Amino acid sequence: MTDVFIEYDMELQELSTPGKACVNNTIVWTNDSLNHNTTNGTRCGFLDIESEMVNFASYYAGIAVGVLVTGYFQICFWVIAAARQIQKMRKFYFRSIMRMEIGWFDCNSVGELNTRFSDDVNKVNDAIADQMGIFIQRMTTSIFGFLMGFYQGWKLTLVIISVSPLIGIGAAIIGLSVSRFTDYELRAYAKAGSVADEVISSIRTVAAFGGERKEVERYEKNLVFAQRWGIRKGIVMGFFTGFMWCLIFLCYALAFWYGSKLVLDDEEYTPGVLVQIFLSVIVGALNLGNASSCLEAFAAGRAAAASIFETIDRKPLIDCMSEDGYKLDRIKGEIEFHNVTFHYPSRPEVKILNKLNTVIKSGEVTAVVGSSGAGKSTALQLIQRFYDPTEGMVTLDGHDIRSLNIQWLRAQIGIVEQEPVLFSTTIAENIRYGRKDATMEDIVRAAKEANAYNFIMDLPQQFDTLVGEGGGQMSGGQKQRIAIARALVRNPKILLLDMATSALDNESEAMVQEALSKDKNIPVEEEIEPAPVRRILKLNAREWPYMLVGSVGAAVNGTVTPMYAFLFSQILGGYAFAKSGELLTKRLRKLGFRAMLGQDIGWFDDLRNSPGALTTRLATDASQVQGATGSQIGMMVNAFTNIAVAMIIAFFFSWKLSLVIVCFFPFLALSGAIQTRMLMGFATHDKESLEVAGQITNEALSNIRTVAGIGKEKQFIEAFEAELEKPYKTALRKANIYGLCFGFSQCIVFVANSASYRYGGYLIPNEGLHFSYVFRVISSVVLSATALGRASSYTPSYAKAKISAARFFQLLDRRPAINVYSSTGERWDNFRGQIDFVDCKFTYPSRPDVQVLNGLSVSVGPGKTLAFVGSSGCGKSTSVQLLERFYDPDQGKVMIDGHDSKNVNIQFLRSNIGIVSQEPVLFACSIMDNIKYGDNTKEIPKEKVIEAAKQAQLHDFVMSLPEKYETNVGSQGSQLSRGEKQRIAIARAIVRDPKILLLDEATSALDTESEKVR
């Protein structure tokens, strides 16, 4: 094309000389004075510049059609491929986790696993979806650009790309570094997710002890570590980007120097060939540089995938889904412990069972009796083969249970645990978990035998009543009766009762014991809207200095400054935007977590706000908001600055031709708007489905012992995979929309080029526009096309960011009915503790049709003890929750020292109340820290902790442990027996030194001697 322009320009120059004319396609001298002609010999009149430009325009139009089709297939197929891969990854990951032995869960936090399900898998998705297609596109463009350069002139091309090995070495080093930093970052976020899951699951305990601020600080500590690694990653990427672009500009310098030498001195190339080589190589280099932006996503995806595949590839020590092992034709049910020694994998230094030898004969009821922590529950877990003995063996009818098929073994066993677990479904479905093929008649019969039928029939929806997250809508006694019915409907050969009637009243216990006596059982007893981007940026206001500096760096990049300034701008921009984005992510997670802990308890009763859904929201939404800020702003500023400068240059040389190009911009904007709107709709549906999937994983993993005990791993896997179908189908529809919009945006660039050539061809002969001006305008458009491609590739991230931000702001803007952070309300110095319930009526927000309290009026004076006695589900625990002001009564008042509790400062009220719940909740930290949790307003000295432990009959047990008070209790106290947990909870209440002490069946899990703590 350049040679055409030059030839045309030379012809014009020849003909513009006075005395020259084109006669019969030949330039001749004309001498009017001598009245004769002299022939020049130069041919003329053959070059029709407008026709030549039309040809070029038609080529670009054809390319535009091809780009539309290939762009669609590129994005569509890669998004579909990514959706399939991610769906498979999620399935295999969950299946692998559900296959793991219980000991593995003792060493791996459920909260961390749930965070990896959302955060880590999303990073893998980002790496293999559209980013992979865009990376291949840019690398292919780069390779073909270099190949075209070699074809046109290998000497110049070889000189230009001589520095490319340095780029490859730098990319390899950076890939490893970013991968390592991302791994550290994800681990920190996983720990933060574990804290969030633990706290949200225990929100009543956190609220009762005023631990909201303390938990926010604990959560933030992990975010700070993640932030540090994220910033380091940004600095490294900024340095590499600057380094790479410096090398690219060095290539340009070599091209200008050596190219001019080859044209002027050696005369090996024509100017047209030189321009072809230069444009081919420069487009290749630009795309190589732009491809580097994908490397960060690849490195992050690689690091995230490593931990996921490590779990997928692990072979469980006890595979609950294995088909291996014997299945006995007949089972008598004789169980024998042969010299069994055992310690938990997470605490190998603490021996739980030591040379246990005992026989449990068929057809008999055998009670395992002992003090708290003696190993009673451990023995039952060995029977179920949750663990294998360290030494010795457990046999069933003379067969080592390790040789039996594990699914068959657990199918012969029914279990009712000391802390009954219900799943977030109906009462009928919870009972049916005991036996998949149970009919409604079987369920009703089991409910009657468990003395649950009457209270179930009193509910408006009866057996279709939802029990809430973890059975939260049921009282302790109701939960235990449903769990017993679940065991009875199973009709097991062996029935294990781990303090199964501890939460029942005497009448219910007698009826249930009669029903249970029909089965062979082994009881354990002790005596018993889319958010506006401006608001996102406003939230990022503190980081505007960083963002401003980063924007300057990006703008400098866009305007192509000298090499050293460019390197500096890239490093500065990388650091500034990384810090801005990481600080915003940290702030969003912290604000979101703080806002969650500030909600009233009724908000958590909503199934949409289950721990699994909320931790998923924290993990994904905050990071996706970065799609509208942080490094994305730098990339957008870079791209739009590039486009703006290119258009300024174009308008300077020909405003008419530039105006034609600008006419195509609205089509790009329309494409982006349609794409954003469609993707936002898809993102909303995806989030809803993935939150439900998060609820399933959280429920299954948090209650893994119950799930394993009733053999329902496959059922949870099926439910999880069913939820994954929804986002997968959405991804297929999204792929088509995204592919069409991407292909269209790429097509428009070439259509604009085609129009430029056609109109430029008109302007040159008809309006005298110099060909060099046309060339400069078109070159500006061609080189800014890559910037348009970069800008359009950010649309999916932008769409996700808007939806995530809207959900965050919806949470932050919500004003809870009971605001724990409020500083308003009444306080008084002489808190006496006079309590009066005045005609209180109450229904739970999630069950407004069930009247729990109906006109309760009762008083208790300071220093007095009042016992609430009644059948299970009559409202005893509800009264305690009203006193804590977890809820407010629908009618009536709760008076404290003559003050309506609604008018009392919530922090002041709860600071004067201590509570020990019927299902004690501990946190995954040391025994010392759990006891100190009783008073979060000050630092508790160790002496006071020890004194409280002694009063709770806990000190001797703690001192018998290798790490004593520094012993970690595990997730939700999983490393301790219920009796040990309850004594720690009592010590926690004692250290609070409250004016009002609430005991909700506080000693139900303690032996007779320990119960003297009362």
C-alpha cells in the first residue's frame, strides 16, 4: 500500500512540474515557445488511487466478516470449555472431600474448604475462560506478525526480535513468582474464610459475649496477610510489564535505525516493504505485550488449581465410597474391642483409649459409662469406622471391620448423637435421611415412637415444616426427637445412642426409651440492584492517591513516553493499582463481615443467609468488585488514553477521515452495553445458584460425622451437582452472547478500517489530501485497535463487579432492627438484675404462624434463681433469647431493673449477662482463649482463667493435656467431648462475672461429680 502511495505521489510530482503533461499514458515536456514536444519516457495515467483504495477497503471488509465469525467461536467455545472444566472440577473436588476419612477433617478447617470452593475455583475459571482465548489470539497475532516480517525481510525482523529471549526468560520467572505469591494469598483468604464460617455459624454465642469487634479484628488479621501478598504480586507484575515494554520499545528503536539503513544505504528494501515489516512486527510486539496481562490470571489459576488437585489426587485412608470389602449374609451384631489403643490424628500425643478390651453381645443393651472425656464417644466412632485403631482391632461377628465394606457396615448402624444434627430441609426429609426408601407411613410411625408426632402435628405445616439451618428453628428437645426418629426409621441392626435423651423431659424420655428398648442398642450415659460504579470508586476513596499515581503511569503508557519513564510508570502503576485494589478488597471484606455480625439474629434465620451462603458471598463478591477498580482502572486508563491520543493524532491530520472512524464508536458502545447488561443478568443467577451450592457444601462438611454415620455422602453429592447444572446452563447461554459481542466489537474495528481506506481513497484525488496524512490516520486506527480489544475484554469483569457491589451495598445499607454497634440506649451504674417478663407474646420471624410464647408474665429478683421447667419446645430457650435481646417480643415487654430492654443499650445489656447454652459452642483456638472469650472488653489474666476453670471442674482435665491451656479445641470444639466443651463454656461464663447468669440445660452433658459446679 505504501508503494502505491509513493508511486502515486511521484506521478503527481512529475505532472505538477511546469511544462509537463500526460500524453498517451506517457509524461512529455511541452515547449509552447518552440511549438514542439519532447518525450520524457515516464509512463503515467495507469494508477487510479481511488480504485486501489477500494480494493484495500474490500479486503478489510472481508477480514471483518471473518473476524466476526472467528471472534464468536473463539470466546464462545472457550467459555463453554471453561464452564465444563469448572463444573467437573467442582464435582471432583466435592466428591474427593466427601470420600475423605473423618481424621482428615480434624486437620482441615471446613471454613477453609468452603472458601476454596468459591474463591480458588473462580480463579481457575478466570484463567481458562475468555482469558485463554484472548491470550491465544494475541500470541497468534504476535507470531504471524513476526512471520510476516520474516517473509518480507528477514534481516530487519531478526534484528527487531533479537531481544525476545529476554522477554521469555522474564515471563518464566514472573510466572513462578506470581504463582507463589498467589498461593500465599489464597491460603490467607482461606483462613479468613474459616474464621467467617466459624463466627457466622456461632453467631448467637458471639452476640451473647459481645465478641463482634474481636471477631472482625481476627478476620482482618488474615486479610492483612492476603493484602501484603497481593501487593507484592502487583509490584512484580508491574516490574515485568515495564521491563517487557521497554524491550519492545528497544525493538522499535532498532527497527527505525536498521530499517532506514537498509532503505537508504543498502537499498535492499523499498519504503513500502520497510513499512510492511515494521507494521507486522510492531503489531506482533504490541500483542505480545498485551498478552502479558493474561499471565497474572494464569499464574493465579495455577496456584489455585494446585491445592484443589492435591485434594482430588489424595487417596483417603478410609474410603467411604469404596466397593471393596465383605458384606456378611447374616449379621448377629456381636461387637468386640481387641486390645484397642487410639489417639486422634490431630492430637497424636493424647491417648484416648489404651488397651481397651470389651465385648458387646448380640441382642443385649450395653451401656458405656464414664466421666467426661473418658473415650465413650470415641468408642462409638470406632464402631462406625470413622477412625481405625492405632493398635488392636474392632470386630463384628468375628470379622475385623476393616475388612468389611464400609457402606454396608454403616448401613447396619443407627446413631443418635449427643449434639443432634438436622439438615436444612423439612422434618419429613430429615427423618427420611435415615432410610431413603422410607414411606410416609414409616416416617409417621418413627415420629410416634420418638414422641415427636404430637409437636409435629401442632405445627402449621406439620411434617413439611422447615427446620432451618442446623435445625435452628427447633428446640434442643425437638431436634433430639427428630434425630431419634431418623435412627428408628432406619431399623438398624445396631443402634448407638450417644446421650440421646439428654435434652428431653422425663415423660418424653420414658416413652423414647421404651421405643428404643425394642432395638439392640449401645447407650452412652453420664447422668444427664446493580451498584453504580461511582459508589464503588467512592468506597475506594482512601486509595485515590494510589489510583491517581497509577492512572498517571497508565496514561504515560498510553501516550508512549521514552523508555525509562515508561519502565518507571509501569512499576509505579503496578504497585499503586495493586495496593489500591488489595486495600479495597480488604476493606470490602472487613465491612461486609462487620455488617453481617451487626445484623439481628432473625436475619440469620433466613435460609438465604446461611453460613455457607454468607461465606461464599464474602469470598467471591469482594474480589469481583476489583473488576471495576484497582488494576482494572489502570488497564482501562491505559487503553482509553491510547485510543484518545490516536484519535487526536488522526483528527489533527484529517478531521473528515477521523469523523468517519468516530461514527463507528457508538456501535462499540452499544455492543459493550448489551454485553454488560446480559452478563449482569447471568451473574445474578449464577451467584444465587452457587450460594445454594455453598449452603450444601457447608452443611455437609460441617456435619460430616452425621452424614457419614447415616451414609448420605452420595445424596449430598447429587444435590450439589444438581445445583451446578444451573450455572453451567447459564454459562452456555452466556458464551453465545459474550462471543457475539466480542466478535462484533472486533469486526467493527476492521469495518472502520475499511471505511477509512474507501473514504481516504476519495479524499486524496478529489480534495487533495496528501497520502501521508491518510496513512497516519489509518496507522493510528490500526495501532489503537489493540487498545479497543483490551478495553472490550474487561466487560465481563465489569459486569460481575457491578452485581457483586450491589449485593455488598445492599448489606452495608441494611439497618438491623437490633443494632449491636449502636451507642445509643439507656445505661445505669447500679445494675441489679431485676427481670420482668410482662405479657410477652412471640413468634420467630421465619415461622410467624407458630406462637411460641403467648402472654408470658414472670419476675425474678436480684440474687434469686428461677427455673424454667416445661416440655420440649414450650419456649424455655426462647425466653432466654428474648432476655439476651436476640429478638424483641411481638407484644409485651422484657423489663430490666424497670427499663424496657428495647430502650437499653444493647452492648451494656449483654455485658451484664452470662450464658451457657444447651449446645455449647467453642472456637478453633486454645482452651485459654475460649475461656477468655467470656469478657472481650479487657485482657483477662491467666490466674483468673485458671480460677474459673477450677470452679467449672475443668482444671484437672486441662492440666492432663500435653499443651495444657494452649491446647487447640478444633473447629467448634471437635477435639473435645461434649462434657469437656460444656465445662469450658461454664468457665467462660464464670470469667465474665455477670450480674445475670442464664443456664440453658448447662450441665446436661456432665457426670454427677462435675455437675456439682451448679
